[in-house]
Amino acid sequence: MMSLRDQHILVTGAGRGIGAAIAATLSRAGAKVTGLGRSQAPLAALVARGAAAGYVLADATDAAAVRAACESAASERGPIDAIVANAGGAESAPFRRSDAAMFRRMMDLNLMSVVNAAQAVLPGMMERKSGRVIAVASTAGLRGYAYVSAYVASKHAVIGLVRSLALETAASGVTVNAVCPGYADTDMTEESIARIVEKTGRSAEDARAELAKHNPQGRLVAPDEVADAVLWLCGAGASAITGQAIAVAGGEVM
């Protein structure tokens, strides 16, 4: 495994799903991982099983709270060498029933959480002329899906942000990239399956197959597969990779 020994990496939304898998993978590679999230119990469990060195509590949509949490983490484990902006979520509804409040919620949760994370760490990274900013976006940032227009719009915004920041930081030694999973085997996907079952009366197995068919490999993506892409982007070998949106989706997006 690639070594990230002595690298301090902060992961937002680290308590479950893809975020927890990323934290564990980076920890196994030797990184000092700080998990950030709103709920203490899953973050404490992450530390207890050795998947993180510590945690900080903050709402990723609150810029001041994220900044304070990053400062606290840096005071304990040193400057933040990489940040993985993973916090996010999805809401679904036909566009005609997707009100302005839903669009604002999706933008706050999926876009502004990345903005807040990046703004908290970029000044220090640029001063040190080294750093990694990685957003966990979605294939929804690269294509459209029906009935999740607010979510899709927010993830497209994340990709635009990544591309813009990559150009602004290109000469600084900092890279900015996005990883874009397709439907993954996570709690959030299970919630989507439950909504499909509730609204259509189909079985959970049929609903899961409906989501998996987007992937040409005919399956859901494993969180560890997303984590491996993040691991690579954190390493020295990816120093020429910036401004990219890397799909981890079995060929769904090419």
C-alpha cells in the first residue's frame, strides 16, 4: 500500500459510508486522520477501531465551525496536508415539487460544505506550497438523473468549483480534484432504495437492481473502491493530477 506516513488528513462526513471507508484506508496507509462530523458516536467508534487518530465535531455547512474544527485538529496533529470534503446528502422529488428551499439545502450540504472545507485549509497549504483538496462528488456531477434535480445541480456545482480552484492553485503545489462515485453500497443508497419501495411498491431487491443497472458492471460501487481513488490522489504520484473529476462507476461515465 502507498505510504502516507506522517500526513495529516482531515475527512468530513467521516462517520459512515464512503467517509468512514476513506478514513480507514488513509489510516492503513499511515496517515494521521481526523474525522469531522456532527455526531460524536460514529466518530468515536471510528477512532476506537483504529480508522482515525482523532475527531472534531462540526456541521460541514457552518463555515466558522469548520474553520475552528480544522484549527483544533491542526493544533493536535499538525498542519493539515490534505482535506477530503466528503460530507453531503441527497433529496429526491420531481422538479415541479422541488421548491427553492430544497435547492438551497442541497447547495448548502453538497457545495458549501466543500467551499467551507477548502477555505479553511487552502491558505496554509498555499503558504507551505503543498496540499491536496479532494471533493467527493458524484456521477450526478457529470450527467443528469431524473427526480433529483437539486442534488444533480449541487454536484455539478462542486465539479465547477474543483476546476476553478485547480487553476487558481496550479502553481502553488496544491492539487484540487473530485472523485465521482456512481450508486454505492452505502446507507444513503439504502435510503434511496427505501424511498423507491415506498413510492412504487416494488421490492427492495428490484429497487436495488434498478440503481445497479446504471453501472455497466451491473453492481453497486463498494465504498473501499472510492477510498482507493482518494488514496491515490493523496499520494506524491498524483502531483500532476489537478482539476479532474474521476468517475468510480464501472464505466457509467466515460
